[in-house]
Amino acid sequence: MQSHTLLYFVPTPIGNLEDVTIRALRILKEVQCILSEDTRSTSILLKHYDIHTPLQSFHAHNEHHILQSIINRLKQGEVMALVTDAGTPGISDPGFLLARECLRENIKFECLPGPTAFVPALIKSALPADSFVFEGFLPQKKGRLTKLKSLEHERRTMIFYESPHRLLKLLHELQSIMGPDRNASVSRELTKVYEETINGTLLELISLFSEKPVKGEIVVCVEGKRKNNTNHIAH
């Protein structure tokens, strides 16, 4: 393995541009190329901090086509950073493929600590955070209900990412499998101007969001099944 790092996984803000570390800004300035899931979003961050490092797209639609060329460039000594649309690369995005390939090819890489959406959502849910399971985005169609049913007896807090237009569908699915009294929370627009977290039972959340249109990135936290089979707590 190379003695020096050639690839850095760099977390970027999930909303508020101030949520970036000094080290992350230094790395983004020093590398020769930034691989970006969404170059438009990354450009806003780079412009804000007066960073002029060249960008290259690396996302779910082109990852397999350009992966080998990126590996070849890293082998030749080019130093790169990988950033996602927002948050930490490798979580619910193609970053893990690049990490896996670097490991196979003995290319040294590092991941900086930094922002990720599910941690503040978990804390704001007020659900147990000592042990939890992160499910990310569920399959949209095939395997979706099978996956949810496999979590029916999960005792740890469960965390899901969901799009605004499928939020109500997810809440209904969770209610049908886990019961209307299971406690949960919905967080949206974390760190942004209209940040909001709503806590309640699945039934209460369904009632609320049936009447209230929702926008923004969504994180849903759901309480695990209790040993006594009673999940409701007073609000």
C-alpha cells in the first residue's frame, strides 16, 4: 500500500454551509481533483469557500463506467477527494464501490469525520440511540414489503431515508406491519431554515402528514419493538 493517502472521503454540509470542518476545507483545496455526486451542489460549497479545485462527476449513473479510470489515475499518484451531494460519502451513495476497489488495489484512502443526516435525526427523535439499525432508502418496489416485514420484531431503533412524495406511503406501511401505536419521528430539512422534527405514534404522524404537504430531505426514525409488546409512551 502507498505510504501516503491518495483518496479522501470528505463529508460536506447537509444544509448549513457552516457545518464543514477546517480539515475538510484544507483537503478540498489541496487535492488535484474532487469527485462529486452532484457537481452543482458541490460548486455552491466550493464557491462559498473560494475553492477552485477541478470537479468530476461520480454518481450512481456513471460509477461503473469510470471506476477503473479513477483507480488508474490514483495508481499513478493523483490525489483526489470524494464528496457526496450532502453528508458523508459512502452512505446511501456509490462511494462504497470506490472504497472497495481501493482496498483491493492497495490504494490508501481516508474518511474524514463530519456531517451525516441520520445522527441529528436520531437524537431529535428522542428514541433509544444506544443501539440502532440504519436502513437508508428502502427498495421502491420489489422487495420493499419483504424488507419491512423482516423488521417487524426488530428491537433496535430503525432509521430510514425517504423522499417527500413517498413519506405517507412509508408511514402507512410501517403502521400496517408494526402497529399504529409504535413511536416514530419525521425529520426534514435538517440544519436548514425550515428544519423540523415531529414526534408521535405512527397513527399520529399519518394523520398529520395526510393534511400537510411535505418538502425536503426526510429521515424517519421508528422505535424498536418492546419486550412487553407495548410501544406507546405519553406525549
